[in-house]
Amino acid sequence: MARNTKRKVRHRGRRRKKGFATWSIGKKIGAILGGTFLSVAIIGTVIIASKMNKLEKVSLDTDKLNISDEVQHEEGYTNVALFGLDSRENDLGKGNRSDTIMIASLNNDTKEVKLVSIYRDTLLKLDDDSYNKANAAYSFGGPEGAVSLINRNLDMNIEKYVTVNFNALVDVIDAIGGLDLELTHDEVVHMNNYCVETSKVTGKSYEKIEPEVEGTYHLNGVQAVSYSRIRYTAGGDFKRAERQRLVLQKIADKAQNMSVGTVNKIIDSVFPQISTNFTLAEMIGYAKNLTKYKLGDSIGFPSENTTDMLNEVGSVVIPNTLSSNVLEVHQFLFGNDEYTVSSTVQEIENGITEKAADKAKSGTKLEDDETPGTKGYSNSATSESGTTRKSSGSTGNSYGSGTSNGNVSNNYSSGASATGNTTGGTSGSGGTTSETGGTASGAGGISGSGSGTTSGTTEDTE
């Protein structure tokens, strides 16, 4: 029997090339998104590089930043000082007090950023060995003096800083479409008052909100910045620092989804209002990881404090004690239980205690950074010739009928009225304002004489 010699032939199909066409839907989406994010990052860095000339770049002398050799500084963190100036002329250097002082600490591994607000009236030691409000350091020494103050008093190792004019925040918030914020009745009232001045300085418009209903409001740049400047509700300046951190948190949340066009728009308007010592390479490096950053918790410094009125300084926030508050900051930022404060901090703590004993008497003379506003000291006060002064203190107090050469020294709180005289001034109006329902009149000035009444529209701009 013959054998069947036919061989079975196996037909092979054409071998398919492996590539994009064979990827799963999920893998395809991942590749597309990854490419998109990479493109955005590349375009963003190109935009930043092309617009660096808009920034005010300042070099700091690291030998003058008072970074302690006594402290074992944490590795893996980038610490940056943030300053917010209320500068009418967009001047970002000396001569401007920093209404906002923050430490931003970036964990380079987790990409989490934590914030510490340093209350601007905190009694601390400056470069000239004097004890003054924290916000005076920027005025006397510019960013170098302000960074030095933070390092010396809080055992920090900060070399980088960013200073922003408050006007820049208005532009940023408008560029990202505004912010949704929950406001109380009192916050709406004060926000409306601050909006008058913020709008005038920035040239940006806003719509007044009727304070009839508490709730969440969609605020534009003028409104959100005015909200962050409120200091006359319960909590005072402490609550104001909390509002500022909240606004930054809201901005950071929206920044995660910014388009290239929005980034470009923000850079064009904001860079001219920023001063920093970050280099181009450093900025590009951070820009590449923009979508990875997340804003974490925040605290205020000093959290344990008292307030008082001191001679030659005025109303201050006094740490109880400096060492314990500095320990809290280091534990919050770095979680290091082994850290102990330096001998410098201990020495400053003793100096604060000594300075805090020099309490002002009632009717004391105002310091140079204070001008009449909606809040005042009790009893009467007389100011010196040719200075600009702001009031600070508790609600409901008012000045008596003090007079000054070149300035109005009278002001009053809600519902009160006062009269005062000026001689040699530059304005024909009386120049005083009331928060709600008050009246003021004054005589003198270049134009001869004048009187004015203001009701519910002007807040102390400090």
C-alpha cells in the first residue's frame, strides 16, 4: 500500500508590525496626553525664556542673608521668601513695607508646597540690631534685608525670593477667570470699601456686592485682592493672612489647568510687576514640573502670641515665646523632631522680652508708618510735622482733637464725628475719613480752606 507522501503545508499570516496601531486605547490616550503635557511644558519654557527681560532681577549677597551655621538645615527642600508690596508706583525695592511675608517650602521629592505666613506686625530683630515690625525689614533693607530677617529670626536657610506688587495679583486672577470665595456679611462690607482704592490704583473695574446675603461669590481680580487685604473683622491681621493663603490656594488650584495662551497672558502682565533673584535656568526647571506641584497646608507665625502697643514701634504682635514658635515652624515644614533653636534665636527671644516691656502710654505719639484711617488709638494724639501716619488699634477708639503741621491727626471710627485743623498742608480738604456714617471737616491747605464728608467708601489702605 502506497504511503501518502503529500505534506501538510502551514500557511502563515503576514507578520504585523508592532507600533501605535496595536496599542490599547488607554495606552494611546496616555501617549497623546503625555505628548500634550510635554508640548505645553516646552512651549511654556520658551515663553518664559523669551520674556525674562520683563522681570526685575536682583542679586542678593548670600553672605548678608544670616543663614545660621549652627543649624543643620534640611536637605531635599527649596525654601523661598515671598513678599507682597502695596506699592502705588510699582516700585519693588527699599522704601516699601511688605504687607505680605511668607515662606514657601517645596519638598523636592513629593512636590508639595507648604506656606508659613509671618504676620507683618511681628516684633523681630532687624539687620541694624533694632527690634521692629517684621514688615519694616523690607523698607529699610529691600529684599536682602527682608530675607535676612526671616533667616535670622526663624533659623531658616532662604536664598531665593519673589516680590510681587498686589496689582499683579489682580491681573493673575482676572486672567484665570476669577475666584469663587465664601464671604460673611462683614467681609462683603469691607471688601467693597477696599475695592474703591484697589480699583483706583490698578485702573481695573468691579461691581459692588450688596452685603445682604452671606454665601459664595464669584470675584474678579479687584474684588479678590480687596478681600485678601481685609483686616478689620474678627481676627484682625491674623485672619487677613489666612485670607491671603486661601486666595493663593485658589489661584494654585486653577493654575494646574492653565492653557499656554493664559500662561502667556499672565507673563505679559505680571512679569513687569515681579522682582526676583531666580535665574532663567531655575525658572525653566520649575516650569517643567508645574503640573506636579500641589499646595499643602499653611500656618501663621507666630501662632502663640500677644498684641501690645510699644514706644517707638506701635501696635505689634509679640511671640510667646520666639523659641516655641520657631520650633513649631520647623516641625510643620520639615517634620524634624531633632531640631533645636540656635543661640541666635534664644538671644533674640531675650531682646523681644526686653523690648516688649517698653509699653506705650495712652496718648502716645504715632510712629512714621501710620496715617489716619478708620481705626485709632484711644485719647488724643499729636503728630510731628511733615510725616505720613496710619492709625492702628482696636475698633471703636478715636483720636481727640490733636493738630499737626502738614497732616491731619484726627480720625474716628464708625458713627463718630470729629473736627480738626491743618496748617501748611497740601490739600484743601480736611483729609479724614470714616468707615461708616461719620463726618469730618478741616480748614487750611494750599487752596485756602475746605471741608469734606466721607461715608463708607474708604478703608485704611495699610
